[in-house]
Amino acid sequence: MVNIMNINDAIEDFISYCIFEKGLSDKTINSYRNDLNIYKDYLTDKSITKVSSIKPTHIKDFLKIRNDEKTTTIAHNLTVIKNFHLYLYKQNITKENISEFISRPKVKKSIPKVLSIEDVDNLLEIKLETPFDYRNKAMLELMYATGLRISELINLKTNDIDLLEGTVIVMGKGSKERIIPIGDYAIDYLKKYLDVRYKLLKDQTEYLFVNNHGKPISRQGFFKILKKLLHEKGLNEDASPHTLRHSFATHLINRGADLRSVQEMLGHSDITTTKIYTEVSDELVRKEYNEYHPRSKEN
């Protein structure tokens, strides 16, 4: 009978489905595998080795012992477990979806940290003297102009950029392709960078942004560049590459951009993820009002 499958085989079966059928990214696959291995270890300690032996109470108890973790971590654990058991049920490996009626913990979404427009202008004010300056300027202008994830930026190829059309083709999460418009500032500095890019190359490479060895710039390399610039300019050194993405979205919405358009540019599959930026805007409006309106507070 199919429902005597052991837990380890069931996990590998599910992971294969996520890779080949769902097309999930390596990062997501590794996260799923890690969560399910922790779940499996808990079940093994309870002498449960077959998927048919798992009960809803086991899932609830597992979540209780994970109580020291952040709410977001527990919520992610449960999402993975729910997806796993739903898969087992749909594949007739189990007779029922035992996770169906287990509620997810409520997660309070933290409001993303953003840079002000003035801080972004300061950050992007880079004196252009060396090819590295041109590269750094082009990278930061492009990231702020498009809201790219750092993983998307460093994996760009030269032919992903269309300077005549003013667009960039991006391969995002789950191998989903999207086309994002590029503003005039970013186009101008991309052109200037491409004029000097050959000076950074040791061998031919299709990657757009390269390091001092002529290799594709890494996530860590970009992070170091950003931290150095933040420090030099006296800006918040806790800002990260993702802060530029948050700033891109927030500044667009502050200036009246359509939420659906911002969702498309960010590559969000669910608009509720994008809606968090309206909360950032609301908070900024309230802060400005309280600070500057002469009758916002009683004396």
C-alpha cells in the first residue's frame, strides 16, 4: 500500500516535486528541506517513521516545542509542513490531509526600513574617477530605479539590458521573468559604465557587473561597496541592498504609483506583500504631520 511510505522517502518525493514541478528556487528548496528535516527528527524521536502514523497532535506538539523561535519562523515551519501533508494527500500517499485544520500563528508584519529621497540622492552622489566608481554608480542607480533584489542584480547579463527601449529583463523567484522600465538617470550611467567595463575584464563574460578580478560581482562584494558608501556619507549603516528595494517601492507609492504596477515591478506573486509599502507611506505621512503641522499637538 502506498501509505506505508517512510518519512524520509516522502520528504525526498515532495522535494523532487518542488524542484521539477513547482520550479522553486535553490534557496527555497534548501529552506524546505531544512524545515522538513527538523520535523522528521522530532517525529523520529517519537518513534514515528511512516507518514501514515503522523497525527495532527504531532504537528501541534512540534510547533509547541518550537515556541522559542520567532513567530515568523514558526509560521514558515507550519507552511512547509502544510504543503508537505497536502502533497501527500493529493498523491494518495495518505488518506487525509492531517494538517488541514491547524491554524497558522498570526504574524505581525514589520514595516520595512527605507531611506528618504534625500538620503538616496546623497548615496547616489558618487564621484566618477575609476571604472569601479562607474560600476558602483551604475549598480546603485539601477537598483534604485528598478527595485531589483540583490540576487537579481548580480545575475544580470549584458543582453538583459535594452538601453534603447529603457528596460531590463529579470529572472525572479520561481524562475518568473519580468520586464521592468529603467529611468533616464540609470540608463545614462549604465551607458557610461559600459563604456569603461572592458577595463575591468580579464576574460570575456556575459555578466553585467564584474569585480576587480573580472568575475561576476558577488552578493558579499556588493554589500561591502554599499556599507563603505553609507559610512563615507554618514548614512544609516544598517541599510542593506533590500533597503534600496524598499525605498524604490515606497517612493513610488508616495508619489501616487498604482499598487498593481509596483507589484509587477517588484515581482510579488501576492499583492498583499506589496501593500506593506502603503503602511510605510501612511506612517511617513503621520510622522510629517506630527512634526510640521502647527496644531498637531496641544501645548
